[in-house]
Amino acid sequence: MRYDRTVRLHADFSTTVTRVRDALAAQGFGVLTEIDVAATLKAKLGQDMEDYLILGACNPALAHRALEADRTIGLLLPCNVVVRTDGAETVVQALDPDTLVTLTERPELEPVAAEATHRLDAALASLT
């Protein structure tokens, strides 16, 4: 089962991060958290890796609807978006919102997942 929605870009990492933030904002998502995985692994373990950033994106209206359907869904929120370097490309990946429905087996989450999918797909498409 695929659980990601991915685009590959021929753009540098920092430019892509800015564009991803703007694309998410245009679709009603704010970034609640940011984890610089590369910097954390370097600081904590002395390990080097490629640029790798996790953005915790949240659309408040969708999050509210999901939480109204299932309070435990907070374990799967916010929607993680990864921006990472892969050779000469920068990869942008978002968790497929349908994963929420599959994991929880809660059909009442289907409309929320469908709207989140539409918005994330629009954000990703705007990057290409």
C-alpha cells in the first residue's frame, strides 16, 4: 500500500521549502511544526545525511472535522509533508490522507480525507 503523494522537482532545497510553505498556505494549511532531521541527527548522533525537513501541516477546519469524528485521530495529525534532497532533485512528499481512513477503519473520516487529498494534491501540483 502506498501511503505517500510525491512530486520530484529540479529546484534547490531552500527554494523548494519556501514554495512548499506557500503552496500549503494557498490551500489553507499552516505549518505547526518543523523538524530538521539532518540537523538533529548531526547534533545528536554526529551523523550526516541529505537535507531532510518534516513540516507538520494543519488545516484547522479539516483537523476539527476529523477530531469531531474520532478524538484519537490526533495521533495521526498534523499532515506531515517531507521536503528532502535526492541526488540532483528535491522530493516533496505528503502523507496520503486516505491512510487515516484505512488505519482507523472509520468511514466517517472519508469526506475529510477526500478534501484533504484534494487540497494537498493541489498544493503539490502547484509546485510542478
